[in-house]
Amino acid sequence: MSRKAPTIHDVALRAGVSPATASNVVNGNRPVGDESRARVMKAIGELGYRPNRLAAALRAKRSRLIGVVVPEISNVFFASLVHGIEEQAAASGYELVLVSSSEDKAIEQRRIEALLDRQIEGLIVVPSNDASFAALRDKRCGGVPPTVLVDRGCGSPGVDTVGAECAAGALAATRHLIGLGHRDIAVLTPWINLANIRARIEGYTRALDEADLSPRARVCVGGPTLDGLRGAIEQDLHRADRPTAIFALTNVAALAAIKAVRALGLDIPGDVSIVGFDDFDWMCALRPYLTTVAQPVDEFASSAWRLLMQRLSGAARAEEVRIELPCALKVRESTGPARPRLKIAAGA
Amino acid sequence: MSRKAPTIHDVALRAGVSPATASNVVNGNRPVGDESRARVMKAIGELGYRPNRLAAALRAKRSRLIGVVVPEISNVFFASLVHGIEEQAAASGYELVLVSSSEDKAIEQRRIEALLDRQIEGLIVVPSNDASFAALRDKRCGGVPPTVLVDRGCGSPGVDTVGAECAAGALAATRHLIGLGHRDIAVLTPWINLANIRARIEGYTRALDEADLSPRARVCVGGPTLDGLRGAIEQDLHRADRPTAIFALTNVAALAAIKAVRALGLDIPGDVSIVGFDDFDWMCALRPYLTTVAQPVDEFASSAWRLLMQRLSGAARAEEVRIELPCALKVRESTGPARPRLKIAAGA
DNA sequence: GTGAAAGCGCTAACAT
DNA sequence: ATGTTAGCGCTTTCAC
């Protein structure tokens, strides 16, 4: 901050070449003679020149900035996703501008506008709702940069999407529970208006159907917060015909289910079996290790990046690409055979 | 992307005012007459004008971009920190450019250079090592923007820092263990060359001293990865005089300790008590709920942001500010009375 | 292979 | 209160 930083002009001056040539050795946009190149390199070293990427971006209309939008950075799932994306970005000479929507549609729109104003070249979004992207596109009349939707909004028309085979994952999980003898299986979910969640519910429903258990389907909706989810499932757990198994459709829902079951003094999986969603280290550290439907989050990140780069390089086909990656059911300790319900001990 | 976006020039033209006036209604830098203001607003609406923040930043030399550097985004602690910072940034009209150092000094330097090239106005860094910032400053000969170091590098000269009272936290944790009758308490840590870690070790050592247990101090160093940490503590656990308690100095170390103890078929806290570091939801979901030293991560974020904004506004004093926030020992279920060691069951 | 010149879109001086 | 002008630092025609 002492005296103002040298510009490419200074470099050119010192090297006795034109700014254009200096620029060309820095960016390799066009061939440069060995003689000139050497002198420019020398000048750069002596001056400690660093290019101003802001100016370069303005002129070249290439910011090499990618906007990343997630509902909640502190959610392990999204944090892992961002981690994966950042790795790719660093390797490709891009930087990430990260914003959070807090699961709020209005905030999301506002934050995305901020990203667009910054001339980001592309967008990777876990939208707060399935219609987010369509809304954005409508408002901007098509003036939206290449975008990839991840985890949510999968299959939206006109945009590349990456997601999991949620229905299949949920089907496997529910079958597992039914195979264990469970007949009262509750689903715990933050909401039901997202397609990926609906797919999970559909998988659940299908499994129930197969076993003629459809009438016993029950879905607890608790909102995005831990407390809300916990409250929702606790209510269900208080009923006389309380579920003997809970299928939590997100990692936060799984946490909520565990806490609720504990709070009632019930045993996992003795009284209540639990299947979660997503798979992270802490889920198999303390007991019981959680049975869960693992989503391939690293592949989410790499697929999303690949798709985005294809769009940016113009190498992509006109139609949207829709990637669906398989989930893996990890059977661990939180699920066990169904047992007859005991009353909750008074005062427990 | 259809036809090129309107510029402030177009707005001015349509409103019948000068670009300067249009700019002034957009930015409120100088007062504008009601008449002109209204016409500019109208033009903006009709054209769907959005300012190009890249150009504005270049001209005004104010990017309103803050660089954030963390060792590992997927680590819950850092993810929570970033979450907190992003909230503040959004509220203050800034955006965050997020990079990860992967705990690697060279990568860190490279990524920070990339941030500086983008003319970020400030830097919030969890450095990969205590000397990172000094190295950066040396290399750039003072050409470094306002910076706040968080979690690590606390007390570094010439830079604002935010951290926890690690020694006190560790002292409390170790006293708790000693009070439970433990005499062989191992520390598990990724490394010992970071000041915050050394402070934790110092707190541990002090507590040992108080109880005349100094000769029994043992520190297992396992590197940053879960597997490395787990391997390190497993070795110690295999010894005949294995520890009856483990004090893990990071959340990853805690996870490693738990996994290692489990793998040996030992009970927590029956055979081995564990105290962790940091506090997150999953730590008190599955059993046993983890006793841990909680760092006030949200306050880390808000303090760091406040400090940075003070520097940016010039409202800060010349000397560096050093903030140390208290930790809280959360006593839960993973710590219990020391019991005589039993042999590890053969074949377990 | 190299240079001269024109701006990217915006805002800060300096006018009035 | 408003307009005019210059130029942030860079890249890119277009010449040679």
C-alpha cells in the first residue's frame, strides 16, 4: 500500500516494449518473440508487477468469477459441496463468490442479483425452491449466465442440473425398514414442495405400496430448522400408535429425529429405528452409527463444475443436461427389527 | 444475454441527464434534484439497468470484495465461521471470495495472491500457520490490504486477530478430567506448531502440573487428516499403560479419538474418557454426548467483521487489535470416573 | 512479431 | 444541482 502498484504500462516501459506485447507475455494470448518475452519477464520480476484482474475482466469481459449460491453454508452437505467446487475452481483459474440464501426466496434473488452485477461468468446454485431459476430467468429476460442447479430443481427445463436418484435411494431405505418388520414408518422432512424431497417421498410411498402398507404412510413436515423438525416428529412420537421407524429426508432431519427420540427416553434402534440422509463423519462416530442414504456429494461438485465449464467453453449442446447420480444405502446400527411398542415410561 | 446490457450512459441519455447525475442517483454520492432523480429512476426501470460493479470497482478503486481464506471449507468449524462472515457481508453490501488452502502453505500463498490480484479490499484468514501473514507481508513489501486473522496466528504483530482463550479452555477441560480421577491423559492434536494449539497444550500441562502429574504428560501428534490422527492415538491406546482419558484439541481429533477407541472395542467413558474441542450439533446427538471445549464461532465471525470494517473505514487505531474470546467447557457424557485399566480383549 | 490507439463502464475532478 | 472530461488498468482491433 506504500506507493501505487506498477501497471502493465510500467512493465512495458521498463522492458522497452508496448503494453500490448507485455500483455501478451502475461496472458499468452498471442505469440511473443523470445527477446521481448525475456525482457518483459525481467521487468515484471523487478517491478513486482501483478496484473489487475478487475481491469482485465472489464476489458476482456471475462471475470473468471463463478457465483455459488447455497441455502446454508454451515450445513455439512452444502459445505462439502462448496469445498468440492472450490477445488475445481482453483485448478481452473477461477475464483468463487459465495453467497447464502438462508432458504429464503427473496434473499436468494437479491444475492443472485448482486452476483450478476459483479459480472460473474457462471452460476452454481442450490436453489431455495424449484422455481427459483425460472423466476430469475423471467425477471432478467434471458440475461442469465450459464447456470448449473445442484441438488434441487433437478430436471428444470432450460438449465443443466445435477442431483441424486432420490426415489431409488428412498425406496431402498424404506424397503430395508420394511424388511426389518416395521409397519409404522414415519417420514420426517423439512418440507414437501421440493422435487428432490418429493422423489424421496415417492420412493418411500412405493416401498410402502409394495408391502400393502400405503394406508400407514405418514409424513411429518417440520420446516428447515432443527427445532422445528424436532417438534414435528416429537408430536408424532407422542401418539399411541407412534412410529417404530423414522426415515429422515435430510441430514438435519436425521439429527432432529435422533434428538426427539432421545428426549422421549426411547432407544435407537430398540424402540425406534432411524434412517437418515447424507453421510458424514460424525454420523458413524458416536452410537448408534447411523443407517443412512448417502448422496455422492463430491460427484455433485465435479459434475456441476464440468457442466459449467462445458457451457462456458461453448462445447455444450443446446439442450440442458440432467445428471442423476446414484445414492448408496449404508446400513449401520440405527436400524433394527421392529418390536412391539411399549408405553413411554411415565415421567421419562 | 440477448442484446448487450444498458449502461449508465444509456440511462442518462434516456433520462436526459448526464452520466454523472445518473451515477449519483444510483450511488447517492452527491445530492440530486427531485426532478432528475425521478427521471433517472424511471429510465432505470424501463431499461432494466443494472450497474456493472466491475467497472465501478475499477474506477472507484473499491471492489467491495472481501477475500476469505480457510484451511478446509468442509470442516464444520470453518464452515460455521464462513457462514457467520457471509451474513455480515451481505448486510454490509460486500461479497465474499472464498478460497481454501488445504492446510498447505504454498497453496495458501497462491490463493491469496489470486485474491489480491482481484483487488479485494480486505482479507479474513484462518492461516495455515502462524507465520503465514508475516510471510505474505514480507513478499508484498507492505502491499497488503486490511487483514484479520481468525483462530490461528493470534497475537501476530501488525495485524488484527480474533481467537479463543485456548489455554483457559484446555485448563478447565484437563482439570475436569483430573477431578474425575484420571492420571493418564493423552492429548491428541494434528500438530504442535500453531500457537493456538500450543496454548491448549499449555493449559493441559498447567493442569497436570497442579496435580503433580507432569511426568505423565503425553502428546500424540497425528497430522490434519482423520486417518492420521486416528492412527496416532491408536498406537498410544495399544500400550499397556494406555491413557484412561483423551483430550482432543480439534473437532477432527475428537472424531479420530472416538473412532480409535471404538475400533479397539473400548467403552466411552467406561474405559476411556474423551474431551473434544469445538461444539456442533452432531456432537450431542448420538451417544455418548461429547464433553467438549466450545469455541464461540459466531462471535469469531462478528468480531472479525467488525475489526475489518473498522480498518476499512479508517476508524481503527494504528496498533493491531487482539481479541480473545472465552471458551466454555460443556460437560456431557463422554467423560466419567477413571477406572483401572483392563486388558483389551484378545481378538477384539 | 510488434506497436498505436481505442475503449470496456464507470466515477471523480473540475467546471458551471 | 448538474454537466464535461478524463482516465481507472487492461486487452484488443488494426495497422505495419
